[in-house]
Amino acid sequence: GVKGPQLAGHYLLKCPLFDAKAAVTLFFVLSGYVLTLSIRREPVSFRGYANFGIRRVLRLYPMHFAATLLAMAVLFWVRKNGGFLQGLPEGMDPGFLHTSGNQTTQWLRQLTLVMPGMDSNFANPPVWTLMTEAKVAIVFPFIAWGVLRLPPWFGIAMVSLLVLGSDWLDHHTVGTVALLGQFGLGALIARLPADTFAPFGRWKWITWSLISLVLYSAVHFRYSVPNVWIAYYLGSFGAAGIIIASIKWDSLNQKLTALQRFFRADISYGLYILHFPIMLCLRKWSGETITSLSGPLLFAASVLLTIGLSVALMFVAERPAIELGKRLTGKRPTPAP
């Protein structure tokens, strides 16, 4: 019969709320919100733009460099030892394994995140979201300043155009531009007046959250609608609703804040960017033979190794780089926990 863990895994893979692209959509909207808060006190000037850029580079790149070096070591080792006998899933098969030579130019492109010709599937496929973040960071200050400093109607109109024009932008510009509306929605959340949801009681918030979850799950059905961008942006509005509830619903906000204080550390970036090369390494090391015993053991090993390396790099690279960015741009460093 079907075992409990297998049934749970099947459910998680098929449940609309656990769709990977939906999670990325939530991440992009949340990123727009957080980045807008980070720039709201910066002057609308070259200095303000440069300060934002310095902090963004030091936030994204140190961990990305570490993950790229890890992926490089793993992939050279895997390729030297014959690659994988069994094919990897579509979108998760590093292009480097199907090449010869060192591919130095492409490795250098991987490090930049923004250089034309960078192949996001070359070494560490999850890096495509970092490519998006890095490219969006080039223009995002102007979107955030437009939302924050100009009349509300301007910000709403600008983001509406980005949302409604996403399909056209996807076909006539760099694909990343079509995602700007998701970051713009996050910027609009940062502009909301503090008392916007003051009249909301418990049941209104429950209704709001349920509607948001339904919209958020639309991303899962992106290939069942006439245009994928309809699903992506319905999901984006749902993600915005989830974020608003997390911020403005006092009961939920208090629980999430308590959870954050309990863990005392955020290793989500490390978990996201490091898990793939670690899983590839363990797959090759195991001989690609998965049994009822080795499967759970390999899963546990990948989780423990990813968490351990994420924690180590958080102290060695991630936190020091973030604090350096704050010091270089005149922001108050974060107090030690």
C-alpha cells in the first residue's frame, strides 16, 4: 500500500498552495515591500540610488558566490565520475553536465547574475530568482520612489500598467520586466496608510485571508487559463493579501513575530540557494540507488547538511556583508540578537 510519507509528499506536490512558482510569486511581492521600506528614507538622488545598490549587492552576492563555488565543485566531481546514469527532472538538469571543458566564460556569467548570456540552468537552477532580483534592483528605486513620493494615483496607475501589460512586456522586452508588477504590488503595500485596516475585526480578516489564499493558488493553474500571466497576477494579488494580513492583522502578526524571535536567525536564503548542489552531491554519492531505507536517510542528510552550511555561512558571510552594507550607507547596524 501507499505509505504515509509518500501520500503526504504526493499531496504537497499537488496542493495548489504548495506550488513552487506560487512561492516565488509571494517572494517577489514580499521583496517589493521590503525593498520599498529600505529605500523610503533615501533621498531621490544618485546618492540614494547608490546606497540602495550597495546594500543590494552585499545582500545578494556573497551567498550567491558561495553557492556557485559549491555547485562548481559538485558538478566538476559529478561530470568527472560519469555524470548521472538516470536523467534528472526537466528544469533541474544542470547544463554543465552536458558540456566538455571548463566553460570558464559561463561560470563568470554565473557570478554576475546580470550578464547577457547567463544560463540559469547551467549550474544551480534555483538561481533564476536571484537573476530576477539582481536585474529588478537596477530599476526598482525609481518604482519605489514613484510610489512613495508621488500622489497615490500615480503609483496605482504605474503598477496597474505593469500588471496589465505583463504579457506584452514578456514578448517584447527582457522577460524579467514582466515581473516588475509583482514587485510594484509590494511597493504599494508599503504606501498603505497605517489605519487602512483599522475597522477590520477577526471575521473580516479570516474572510480576507481565505480570499487571498484562493487567489494565491491560481498560480498552480497557470497552464489551464488562456494566458499564464492572468494566473501569475491573480496569484500576486493573493500574495499581496497574505502579506497585508501578516502585517496588519494584529493577532497573526504577533504570532509570526513570536515565531521569528524563537528561531532568532533567518537562514531562508541559504536554504534556498544551497539545497540543490547538496542534493546533487548526495544523489551521486549514493550511486543513484534509492531504497526504502536509503531514501529517508538521504533526505535527512540533505536537510541537515543544508541547514548546517546555511547557518555557518550566515555567520561567516551573510550577516557580515549585510552589516557592512549598512555601515557603508550610513544605516544603523542591526543589534546583535
